[in-house]
Amino acid sequence: MTVNPKKLRPYDQPPRRRRKLIPDGPDTAATGFFIAAGLWLAVATGLGVLAIGMRIITVEFSIPLLFGWSFEFDQRRVDYAFVNATVFGWLTNTGFAAVAFMTPRLLGRRMAGEAMLNVAMLSWNMALAGGIAGLYVLDLGPNAPLTAIGWLFEGG
């Protein structure tokens, strides 16, 4: 049996490129915001179709949760979730993406905090997802659609 000695030495091969947990390459934040905007547009479209369907066929139910909370599903909550997903999910992420895309091109150099912008994108979208989920659990009260997200998710 013949063995190729070069195959047995891992130091002869170039090192593999390690991927960072938080990317900080050029335009990663803009790309991330555009992808998040596309996902929120799909969610908002689904909620909009559901809201139209609930105007045709009325569906309401409530599921009790732990600690006295309940998941309530009715037309008003779906309408509010649609408006919030459209404005805060799709429109805001698109605006952030446009700013993150245009700023380096207008200034002629990379943005200094690209990694922090990726962290901000993640925290914004997670808080928004929690806020929209909270619309189905928390009391809506006399709020208008864009002010219905609970204070816990808006940053307090």
C-alpha cells in the first residue's frame, strides 16, 4: 500500500476561512435588512389575505394560556397585526436597508459599525415579531393600529 505523504500533512493545505458569528463585510447589513423586508412583506401579505378572508367569513376563538393569559384570534387583532407588519416590518426594514446601502456609496468608504448594524437588525426584527405576537395575547384597549404594540416591545 502506497501512501501519499502530502495528504497526511494538514499544514500543507491553505487554512480554511472561518465565518464570523456576526458578519461585518461590506453591504451585509443592507442585504440583511432587504431580506428581512422581503420576509416581512410575505408575512404582511399573508396577514392581509387572512384579514380579507375574515371579513367574508367571521372566525373568532380564544385559547387559554398559562398564568391567566389567553390567545385571542379575531378580526381586529388580525387587522392590527397586518398594519404593524406592513409599516414596522416591511417599510421600516426597507428604509434601513436603503440607508445602509446608500451611506457607504455617498461617503466613499465603508461604514464603521457594520457589525453593530447587523445586531441592531436582529434586535429590531425580534422585538417586532414579539410585538406582533403580543397583539394576540395582550389587551388591545382603545389603541389605533400603529400604537397597539405593547410598551415592552417598543423599548419601554
